[in-house]
Amino acid sequence: MNMKNILSATLLVAGLFTAQTAAAEVRFFQDAGRADGKVAMSFTIKADGSVSDARITRSSGNAATDSAAIEWMQHQTMQPVFVNGEAKDFRIVKEIKFAA
């Protein structure tokens, strides 16, 4: 796998992920007690689009919100990353911002 393919896949997944999760983020955090803050998470988008191994990399400062964010992320379905026409597992870090 060359760097051009890796860079292309990274840029593609970043754009797709942002568009795909924007509406879901709003709904989730409206239901999450009207909390303010941001949380950084790492997770894997599997070749089948499922999300696994979600972890907090930077806490919101509220354990309940962090736990709810992990629970929410584990139930998302994402567009998988394709490299040379083949779906691949892809690990990503995403900061999610929310406001009351």
C-alpha cells in the first residue's frame, strides 16, 4: 500500500465521517443532559461499517457524559474505508463538541 492510497483513504474517511455523524451528534448530545464540553474518542471503523473499540482519549470532565459518548459511538454504522477497492478496518480519533 503506498502513501498516496493511505492519504486518499484518510481524507475520504474524514470527510465522510464528518458529514455522516453531524446530525447524530446533535441528537445525542441534546439527549445527554444538555451537557457542555467536548470529548475526544478513538475507535475503529470495521470493513463492514460497524464501530468497535471506542475509547476516550480526552475526557469531557464528566464520567457519565464520557460513558454515554462511548455507548453512542459503539452503536453507529459508518461508511467503511476502501483501499484499492477493498473495504479495510480503519482506526480514527475524533473530537466531538457539544453545547447546551
